[in-house]
Amino acid sequence: MSVSYLRRCLHTRIPLRCLFTESSANSEPTSTSTSTPNLVSDALFKSRVSELISKQHWSQLKDLIKPINPTSFLQQLFDSGFDSASILPFFRWSQHGYQVYHPLDHLFKLLILLVNDKRYPKVRSLLHDFVKYGKTHTVSSVFHTLLTCSDNVCANSIIVDMLVLACVNNAKLDLALEAFNRAGDYEFKLSVFSCKPMLKGVVNEGKFELVELLYKEMIRRRIEVDVYTFNIVINGLCKAGKLNKARDVMEDMKVRGIIPNVVTYNTLIDGYCKRGGDGKMYKADAFLREMSEQGVSPNERTYNTLIDGFCKDDNVGAAMKLFKEMRFQGMRPDIVTFNSLINGLFGDGKVDEALGLRAGMVRLGLEPNIRTYNVLINGFSKMKMFREAKELFDDVMKQGLNFNVLTFNTVIDAHCKASKMEEAVALRELMSNKLICPNISTYNCLLGGYYREGNIEAAKKLLEEMEEKSVKADVVTYNIRIDAMCKRGESRKSVRLLDEMSEKGLIPSHVTYNTLMAGYCQEGNPKGAVTIRKRMEKEGKQPNVVTYNVLIKGFCQKDKLGEANAFLNEMLEKGLVPNRTTYDIIREEMIEKGFVPDIDGHLYNDVVNC
């Protein structure tokens, strides 16, 4: 990757930046006038100046140099060979005492002296102030001025390196990126000490597209990188969903003789657990085994991440196996471990085991936190154990624990799904009494409840209330409304909501489009569903298995089995794996009607054997 390529990538996002304000009202001449007397040419006067500066007798010094301005006198100090120990105090005092900004070349002359004297903390301090309070000097002008002041490549590079760090530390990441980019043009050599924080800032600000570019440019410039730097790059790539490239960077570490540590593996494991797609947990678990082979000891975070990943992947058996392995390794599970497992067991329908784990957690001296109670209440609700959910909620309320909005939303949703709307509304009022503001999820729960019981008027009033309280509808809100309209046979009207979403900058989800298609099919209009499918693809969403299930069933119900068969083949050609619903549709809507689908034999055999 060339420097010019990186510059184009950076410059497309970064406008021309400035570093330092030089007020026209307060600025001084950039050089000593020929008519200005050279006060420090006299040896005795020079000695007197040194004494006053060292003792910080600034009022006496001010009287002494009255004939000339501070900037001109600073130039005389440089010209007369004063060292950094004298010039730095005068520089800072004159800035505050005279409220003057010295010219850029004076700053860099001082910085060069400080670098030569190895007074690096002072250099960092000056550059910090320079970046923090400055506005108008461009990066190019700064670098050009530095080169006019010094041809010492090493000293110049140290200053630029610290300048990049100062930009990062002052939350001016765009400036740091531009300085990094231009430093390559000027052949300034940067170090890992400035590049590490810059990379971390890029990741923290979500500029993931730059992570790989910056990493490759650092390697190209032969900037020495350490394990911490590699871990930042891997983290950024994982967050960007570039898991294969993240793995490649770890291999690059090994080639360069840098051994991945537990943070490296934890980062990759977390990336695969969150973003890996099909087979993600198999790959994440493989990293755990690789750690052992490489002599890297997993820690509690390693196991917690994997346990949570397996639970969310509906593989609570694998999670429990890791839980036992964790304890066998002598590690003490924490509240995070138990919360993940309890949530997973409830999701697997194993209520007794979930409650047993909660009891075991208490025996270990771990007090349930708000997340634990949210998991338990949500678990009871999913299992339709509404009485238990309400009792636990009331019990926690009596204990005086502070519930958060998620807790209330969970209980409200449970009551809405149980058609207990009065209780749900009462809970929403209790939220307000507890000074917990309902959010969009609260309104979505209530909205879904009203539509389920057919109370259109109540739903309409709730939408009006949202408007009055400036609660912005999200994609879920629109999905609920579209679903309700489709179930009332108003699919054509619900398309207006799709248009409204686009107007408000909301991106429809697969659920949005699939719900509309199902609505058209239920109304006996599968061609209308195909029209929505075309719009879906035009707006950047590719059909998924649910999309094809809806279309196949819709055409089957209109006895257009040939067209349904074509959609089935199209789904298979796209590499989409049929699910149980697909098989049920094929059996009930095709085979039982005497139509044998013209598809691969393995799928047909699977269907027959279901």
C-alpha cells in the first residue's frame, strides 16, 4: 500500500486541520528588527538575565528588557546561546505575562534544544499546550517550519512523534491521522509509542475502515510494533467483522517472533462469538484449544466469553461443559458466568437447572445483581411462568433494589403477551413513579399487546403519546404496525409505512419485508409478495430462508406448485439451508397434494423421513 493511497483514504474523511492560533492582535514580529538593540551581547547583562530567570524574578526582568518586545528578546536568547533551562521558563512566562503567542519557528527552536538535552517531558508538555489551544497552523506548515529550524532527522522525528501523541491525547484524532500521513511524506520516523494510542483511538471512535490501512502503513514504514499494538489491530478488525483478517494478523505476529498472549486470544474468541456467523462457536472453541497448545493460560474472561457465546448459540450443553472445565482449572466462576448460564438454561427450557444454578451461585457467596434478576424474570416470562415472574419482581421491589428500564420492559412484555394489558399499563406508571423513563422498547411492548388483543384505538393513542413525548419510533415499532395491518388484511396500506420508514431514515429489516410478503400471501396475492421481494433486493437486502418459505407457501396455497418449486430451487442455488419450516411446507403443501418437487435427492429424502 502506497503512502499516496493512504493519504487519499484519510483525506476523503479528514478536512484540512489546523494546530495553533496566532492572534493577529497579540502576535509579535517573527524576527528581531535590525533597529532593536541586542541587550544580551554584554556578558554582565547576560549573566544578570540568567540569574533573574533562574530565580524567576519576572517583574525585575520585565523592567530590564523594556526597550524591546518579548518575542524579539526571545530571539536574542536563542542567538546568544542560552540553554533550554533558561529559554523554557522565559518562553512560558512571556506567554502568560505578556499574553503573547511566539512565532512557530521560536517554538520549534526551543523544542529542538529540549530534545537535544533529552528533556522529553518538557517537550510533551509544550506540544500538549500547542495542540490543545491552537487553531490555525496546518500540518504542512508545521512540518515545513520544523525543517527550516533543524536538519537533525532524529530530533525532528522525536518532535513529530510526540506531536501525533499530543493530538491523540487532546481528542484530535483527525489531526493525528493527518500528521501520521504527512510524516511519511517528510520522512519523519514515528514510533509505536504514538501509533499505539492513535490506533486505539481509531478503534474507539469506530473508524474500523482505517485500522487495516494504518497497520499496513506502519509495517511498510518499519515502525516497530509490539504485542499490544497487534492486539489493538486485531480488536479493530474483529469489531469490523473482518475475522479472517484478524486471524491473519495473529499469524503475522508469530512470523515476526511476537507471541500472542491471553488478550490476543480473548479478543479473537470474542470476535467469533459475536460476529462469526455459521460455525462461529466451533472456531471460537478451537482458539481455546490452541491456547493450551501454545502454552497460553486461559483466564476467567476466556471462559465467560465462550460460555455466553454457546448459550446465545442455543448450545447450553457445550456451555455447561466449559463451566465444569473452568472449575476443574481452579477458576472461580463470577456473576457474569452464572448470568450467562441461567439465561441459557431458561432458553433451553431447563427451569429447574437454572434455579439450581442460582442457588449454587448464592452458596458461593455471589449476590445476584440486577442482570441476574432481569435474566430470571425474562426466563420465567419466556416459559409463560407469569406468576413466578411477577412474584420475583415484587420480591425484588420489596428488597429496595433499583430496577432498570430493561427489568420493567421484561415484565411489561410478559404481561402484554399474557393479555394482561391493565397490569402492563400499571407497571409503566410504576416506572414513571420510580423516575425511570420509558424508552422505545417500553412503548413497543405495549403497542404489540394492544394490537394482539385488537385494541386499535388504544394503540393509536399510544402512538400519539409517543409523538407528544418525542419518543422516536424505531424499526421494531414499524414492524409491529405493519404486522398488525397485514393481519387485518391491509397489506397494501401497510406499504405506506414502508415508505414512511425510508423518509425517516430507518432501514427496514428482513422482518419488515418478510412480514409484508406474508401479508400479501395470506390475502391470496403472491404476486404482490414478489413485488415486495424485488423492492427488498433493490434496497439492499437479499432474501433469506424465511423469505423463500413465505413465497413457497404463498404460491403453493394458490396451487401454483411449479412456481413454488422454482423458488425452492432458487433458494438451494443461493446456498441457503432449508429449515424445519421449509420441510413442513414441502410435505404439507406439495407432497401431500401429490406433487413431487423437482429438487436434489438428499433434500427429498430428508423430507420423506421427517
